[in-house]
Amino acid sequence: MPAVVIIGAQWGDEGKGKATDLLAEHIDYVVKFNGGNNAGHTVVIGNEKYALHLLPSGILTPGVVPVISNGVVIDPAVLFEELDALNARGIDTSKLRISANAHVITSYHVTIDKVTERFLGKRAIGTTGRGIGPTYSDKINRIGIRIQDLFDESILRQKVEAALVSKNNLLTKVYNRAAIKTEAVVRELLGFAERLRPMVGDTALELHQALEANKLVLFEGGQATMLDVDHGTYPFVTSSNATAGGASTGSGVGPTKLKSIIGIVKAYTTRVGSGPFPTELFDDSGEFLRSTGHEYGTTTGRPRRCGWYDAPIARYSARINGLTDFVLTKLDVLTGLKEIPVCVAYDVDGVRHEEVPVSQSDFHHAKPIYENFPGWEEDISKCRTFEELPKNAQDYILAVEKLSGCRISAIGVGPARDAIIVRHDMLAI
């Protein structure tokens, strides 16, 4: 059975959790393959709202096996806090599987992240301060701590000691901070081992066996395409591959198994943190989108930067990820606007660019070229078919679909779990 990948097609916070939740009733496994607790999914079920940070949102669906695979970096304290919160609300989390090869966010990673960001000043990246970047750095530098290391005290102590040699020099000699003691870190990490042990295994093998047994596996990406470390707005990006290709490297499942690639886009655009954002609004329209769309970070609470829909970014995401479908979320937020601009191209120093410029400098200076579409006043939150939408809303969707380079198969019309219109079967693979 081929696998399905869900990724963000903008700068994150597009509503991937809701899309995953929509499909989860058909799916046997939901896999988080990148990132850590530096992003969040908000899922509304009935009157209950769930904010997930590290766990795959499929954990909310009974019978689904949630998997945190090798491409993820894990803060065990955050993991247990999140599990305990769900358990207290009656959610069964006993099926969770964690890759033995996933890397561990330690207390020193969080410390390094925060002091480095403060030291950068105006050049700060805008990280969440959760230790994500430093953990991935250690992974690439081959001095990281993996989940499996927590079950061997001798190995763990050796690895922590080796990692702290350079870090303590950095903290004491550059940042004028106190050195971190090896023993304190080791004791803290060992304290997580026994609770973790039953959850940990060879998840790459388990997922392979599930696919061979004709199970449907969904890969749920953290962050989004424009934050991908290779294909995003570098250096204002995350530290992992948030694009569809990351589903293979981040899980151990071969790319030939990935057949349906679903990109999530908002009916407008948002971004958290620093970096270029051509359609960003600094006027009443931006505040309208922020307040109406409740655009504040699930993980950090930071107000999101808001702007109009950017079609060149959608086309870029469709191409980079090989998308088969788009899910357009938060269409309801646009209700009440008399006119809705859509960025169709960029002006860079007088030159029109139909696609995202390859040069960071050009993209930083890109000015949006807009095409305006008439808005609508009608409440669309109860609409469940495309035909029930106001004519102007239908026209907006069809125009955005044509500009974005991939079919729009589902449309979010409200925060509720069932507030969605399905135009095409995204699992018909």
C-alpha cells in the first residue's frame, strides 16, 4: 500500500494537523518525520481543542498507531508532559512508537539555543529557543545523543562528556556562562529511560512491515516548505527537511512508497520569525487577518506575520514536493472582505518574476504584483459542498487553484473538525 505525505506549503501554521485528522480515520499509522517541539498543530474535536507540539496529530484518532521516527529531535520532558496532558483528557496514547535512532534534545541544547540567539541581536534567526537547531547541529557533527543511548549508561556518559567539551568552552569563554556538568545531564536523561523503553523500537522496519501488510501510512511533516533547510528562505529556516523528500530520510521508508503528496496552504499567508515575506501586511488588513484568523503561534504564542495569498510560493511548493493535492485552509477568515488581493508574480527592481527568485537578495527585495478578486459577506462555516459556497468564494478558489499549479482537493471553512469541504478523494491512489 503506498504511503501519503502531508506537508506545509508555505511558512508553517497552515493547518496540517486538521488535514491529518481529516484523513486519520482511513489510516493505520501516522508518522512525524522531522522537527521537534518547535512547531504545533491545533486540532478541534467537538468542543475540545488540542494543541500538539511533538506528537503526531493522528494520536487523537482511536486505533491509529502514532510514530515519531528517526528524523525528529525529541525533548523527553516535553514528550512526557504532552502525553500526560492527553492521558488526563482520556486520550489513549499507549500505541505511540518512537525510533531508537531519533536524536535527543538535552538541557544544554536549549541553553545554547537561547544564548546564541540573544548574542546574534539584530541578526537573530527567530528560533523558538527549544534547542532544535543545536540538536540537529550535533547530529550532523556526529556528537549527538540518540534515544537508544539512554539505555546504556556508559555510552551515554561518554557521549555527553564529549559533547560538553566544546560547548562548555563556548559557554564560559564566549558567552560568559557557567559550565554544564556532565553528571547532571546524564542523571536527567537516565531518568527518562524506563518510561521510554516500551515505546522505542526499529520504526523503519515496523513501517515497512505495515506497508507490506497493506496498511495505510501517513507522514506528517513539521514546519513547512519555505522553512526547509535546503529549499526554504535560508538562513531563516528550520534545521531539518520539511519537504516531501524528508519523509523518506526522516523515516527509513523508500521514496517509491510515497504516492500521494498533499500540500497545505492557507487562503492567505502567515509567517513566524525573521526572514523575507513579500506579501506581508503592516496595515489594518494584516491586523484583520491576524485577529480574525487567531494567528498566534501554537507553541510560542507569538503573533504571526500576516499577508495575502502568494501564488508563486504555492507553485514552488507544488514543484519542490511533487504535490498531488492542495488543502486550502481558513477560507472563512476572508469572509467580509470586499476585495481579496492575490500575489501572482513579483517585481524585483523593475523586473517581473513569475517564480520565486533563486537569489535570497532578490527575494528579499521582491514586491508583490497583485490581482484582486471580489469578496463575499455570507457565512461559509456551515458549507459542506463546493456548490454551497458563495459564487465569489467559488471563483476565488478556482482562480487560486489555477495559479497554484495543483488541484485544490479540500477547503477548510472553519475551526471545527468537520468544517471542511472535500472536492476530490485524496486517498484515491
